[in-house]
Amino acid sequence: MDSIEDVVQPERFHLGPGNEETLRQRQLVLIGKVMAGFSDKIQNHLATIHESNGRLGDLVGQDSQWTEEERERLAGIVSTIERHVQTLVQKSQHLSRFARRTGATSCTFDAGELVEEAVSFSTRLARVRQVSLAQEAAGTLPSLCSDPTRIHFIVSILINSMLERVSRGGKVILRAEPVEKGVLIEVEGRGSLDAAAQSPPGEGNPYWPAMEQVVGDLGGHLQIDSIAHDINRTALFLPTTKVPDTSHM
Amino acid sequence: MKVLLVDDEIDFVTTLSNRLGLRGIETDVVHDGQEALDYVKDQEPDVIVLDLKMPGMYGMEVLRRLSKTNPDIQVVILTGHGTDRDEEEAQRLKAFDYLRKPTDIDKLADRIRGAYRFKLEKTMAAAAFAEAGEFDMAKDIAKDAERLKTAGEIFKDEDKDKT
């Protein structure tokens, strides 16, 4: 893997006039490298906090100077720290995997991991919107040989735009399942729609035409699957193998 | 059992060493890959718990060298930033196990004991074949831990024959 220094050395990539797309691509790779390095550092600090907290737990368990009540209270604190460390470790692992793929235009990657990360990164918006966000697993997803950066972007937009559409108290469910020669990702919004979102998901969404184009380039398709009174659904099909067609870009 | 911990995060590895000590596993600690190789030259450990990303020499390079020079030493990778590719490479180089930081201390202690048991069985099997004059088999076992399974099956058959 290239180091950050490699990524920012323009002479390595023969950058000249008209190479803006290449430059943008290298910029994405650089952002990915920075994030990956940062998440590695976080992971190291978390490991140290985890061990120090565990050591504290060992001491509390061994030392007889504590009363039973004190011991319980300390064990509670140790367990709270451990719980938060584990949550952060998981977040940081998502960030790390995402970062390592950022900027790649074509590689083989685990579709299940990508979906898991997109959901993980959207939990904050869901909490702010007071909409619950859940992922329903439906079998092991195949690996995709495609453009992970663009796919992650599309899946994130689908989730976030559905979170924006559903009113407070609603629910957004993400389903990803293996289908013939690909993966089907469905984002379903349940509950009444926000007043500003009464039209179908595609209409009025400035991203929609561009998204359809990008998904088409990847050999897949986007579809508004059904519109019921309180159920909105968008579906994204992605083929297992497709080298992106960027000839028109 | 002689165990070496190799990690450049000093606070982490010191605390880990303390906690393993409480669980009956005494360890020595070094902080980079070259130190680890120097240590191995002086006093061969049974098990090494090895971080991957360290200044100077990466853990994977240490594993690569050890797999050539000291294949009996069992290596448990313990890393905070390994990729799937790293895991595959570690498996290819016959690392005993691959764990991600942070890991449960009792799980790590179990893996270290498991690695030590495996090393003993492997050494004993190789010695038994050498004693029986099966030098090729003994050499194979010493080189390649996968052959231990085959050796174990042969021993079972021998036991059956004896009874």
C-alpha cells in the first residue's frame, strides 16, 4: 500500500493540465490514508485503555481492602468503561475499513462490511432525527468487484435521504441480500413522511439523476420499489463484478 | 514456558504483561522488531505475541524471518490495525493465531497456552520420529506444523497395533 508521502508526490502520477480527475482521485486516497492512520492511532489508545481498565478490574477483584459495596461500585465503573471502549473499538474498526477503501476505484470487497459501515455512520443522523435505524441481515453477501468509494457514497445517500424523509418516531430498515449475480440493497422507511417529503424519493432529490448515472456505470440499477401510505422503499441492485465505465466522465 | 511480548506501545504492553503475570504467564517485553530478533538469538522463547505495525521493522517481516530461522517458535499476532490481507499473510506464514486489539485477556492467555501446547506436541512428535529413524518425517514435522496432524494419526495407528 502507498504511504501518505507516495500519495502526495505528483511526479509519481504524471499529473499535468487536464488531469483534474486523477488529482481528485489522489486527494480521496490521501483522505483515506489520513483517516486510516488516525483510526489506527485511536485503536492503539483504546487497546491501552482497555488493558488499564482490565488491570483495575483485576486489582478490585483481588484486593481485600474494599468493602463489598465499594467493590460493586468499582466493578460497575470498570464495566461501564469496558462497554464504551468496545463501542468505540467497533466504530473505529468501521472507520478503518472505510478509510482503507476510500479512493479505490476498483477492488474486491465485502459488500456486507460496506453496508454495515454505512449504517454505522448514519446512526448519529438517525438519533438526531429521532428515527430508529435497523439493519436486517439476510444471508451472507458475496464479495463485489467494483468501485467501493462510489458504492459507499450511494448507499449512504439512500439511507440518509430516507432518514430525512421519515417523521420523528418512524423507522428506517436496511436490508441487503444476495440475489442472482449480485446484491440487492433495500432502504425502507416506515412511518408518516415529513411534510416536506410527500413526493416519491427520487423527485426533488438533486442527487437522484447523478446517482442513477453512477449506478448505471457500475452495471446496477436504482428503483423506487413501492410507495404505500406509510412505507417508502428504494432498492439498489449491484452486480458482483463490474469494472466502472467512466468514459463519459 | 517462555513468552515474549513485542509491541511499541509501552503502556499497553507493560499492562498486558502484568495482567498475563496475574494469570500465571510470565513474559518478557521488547518494543520493536529488531529487538525481538535479537532476543530470539539469545534465548529462544516458546511463544511470541507480536504486534504488526511497529517502527523500524514491521511485525510481518519479523514473522517472515522467524518462519525461516525458528519455525518452532509459535507466534500469536495481536494487532490493532491489521487488514484481511495481513491475516491471510500471517496464516500463510504459519502464525499460530491472529487476534485484534483489544482482546479479552483470558482469551489471549488461552491462546498463548494453546500455542505452547502445540509447540510441545510438535517437538515431541518430531523427536519420536527421529528416534524411530524416520528422519524425513521428523524433519517435515519440524518444518511444517500441518504435518503434526498426520503424525498424530500415525501415532494413533501405532497405538492400535500395539494393543
